[in-house]
Amino acid sequence: MSNILKVPTMAELLAQGKQPEVLFWVGCAGSFDDRAKKITKAFVKILNKVNIEFAVLGAEESCSGDPAKRAGNEFLFQMQAMMNIQVLDGYEIKKIVTTCPHCFNTLKNEYPNLGGNYEVMHHTQFLKALLNEGRLKVEGGKFKGKRITYHDPCYLGRANNEYQAPRDLLKKLEVELIEMRRCKSQGLCCGAGGAQMFKDAEPGEKEINIERTEEAIETSPSIIATGCPFCNTMVTDGVKFKKKEGEVEVLDIAEMIINADEIL
């Protein structure tokens, strides 16, 4: 497979008179955070591999407004959202996929109140749909039989009731999936939600991400799988705090699929 990634912008496609099947909303983390960029690249590699016609907004993409809204700045959120809606509607976007549950939740549930109505999918939902349609096949690979636990991102799970798509993808990789004692609707937050990622924690006995990482490590996994760049950061920090980085890897599901060596 070529190492050169094809990532067309909407402006480029418009100049060619084309409309993509889906817009990939990269998000701030996926654009600027070095660790999250690897998740972005992994997802793009999958899209390229299965010949999905997609595009990104590139420099025209702005923050979805999620951190501003969670931090209580409704005015800033609405300004950011209206700017994005103007760009999206200008390109007549109908379908959006994103690797960030925060962006997913905001675009799906909060943009409609401001006039932005789109079909929005999390990347695990999108990949599961491709599997169902026969456009993506994932079988076995280097993760086969590996002991793996999955952390439910709050904005994918409790906020949008999506628990199955990520697990179905992991099952396709033929892993040994071990659930944490608090999972699905009872899953514990990684500590990054509600704009907490960008502030110091209040005084307490323990950081939330340490508590969650300890629950994950209890399952004796070789990999902690996530579906969110923020969760990935928080759990990775937790693994480092517990001095387990030599034993436990933290990976996004897209990274696992593209690195399974068995993507067909």
C-alpha cells in the first residue's frame, strides 16, 4: 500500500465539480495533537484502502465549540457553531464522520438547534456500516487472541447510546474482549469530558484518569482500546503513572484495524 495519503479538501473537490460520499471532520485533537494525529492517519488509511470518496474542510474547519459550551461560554459556542454551519451548508454537506465523540455529539445533537442538520457518524459506526455493506473486511491479524479491554467514551456511550459498534469491530479482530467492572452505561469517565481536559482538577483523593486506568489494568490487558482522542490521552497518562507502558498499549480502534495486517 502506498504511504502517500490522499486527503482532498472540499474546495479541491468543488473545483472539480465533485461531491464526496462523506465529509471527514478531523477535529482539533486530530489536527494538532501529535498522538491524535496518528488516529487521524489510521482512519484516512482505511478510507483510502477501501476507496471511500471523502474530503476534509482543511483550513476552513474550526473548533466544533464543544469545549466552550461545556465550560459555560454559550456565546462563544454559538459563534463557533454558526461559522461552521455556514461553511458546511456552503458545500451542501449531508453526511459527516468524525473520530472524536465530542465533535460527534456536538454536530449531531446541538448543531440542529442552530440550523445545522447533518447525518453524523462516529468512525466506529461508519466502519461497522462498511463491514455490513461488505465494503470493509477485517479478519484476525496480529491482535487475534490478544487480551483487550475497551473504554467507552462518555459522548459516544452514555450521551448517544452507542456501545455495540466498537465492540463488534473488536470482535472482528478476534480479540479476547474483557469488560471492565464499570462498562457501557455504567462506565467511568476518563476525566477529560466537560472541558476538564483543559483545567486543573479540583482537590480530591485521586485523579479520575488514574481511577479509570486502574480499572482497566485490573483486567490484565495487553491493549486498552478507545474510540476517542481525549480518552486516549487520559488513559495513556494513567498507564504511564502506573508505570505500565511497557506492558499495556493504548490504541484507537481505527489504529488496530489498519495495523491488524489483515484488512482486506
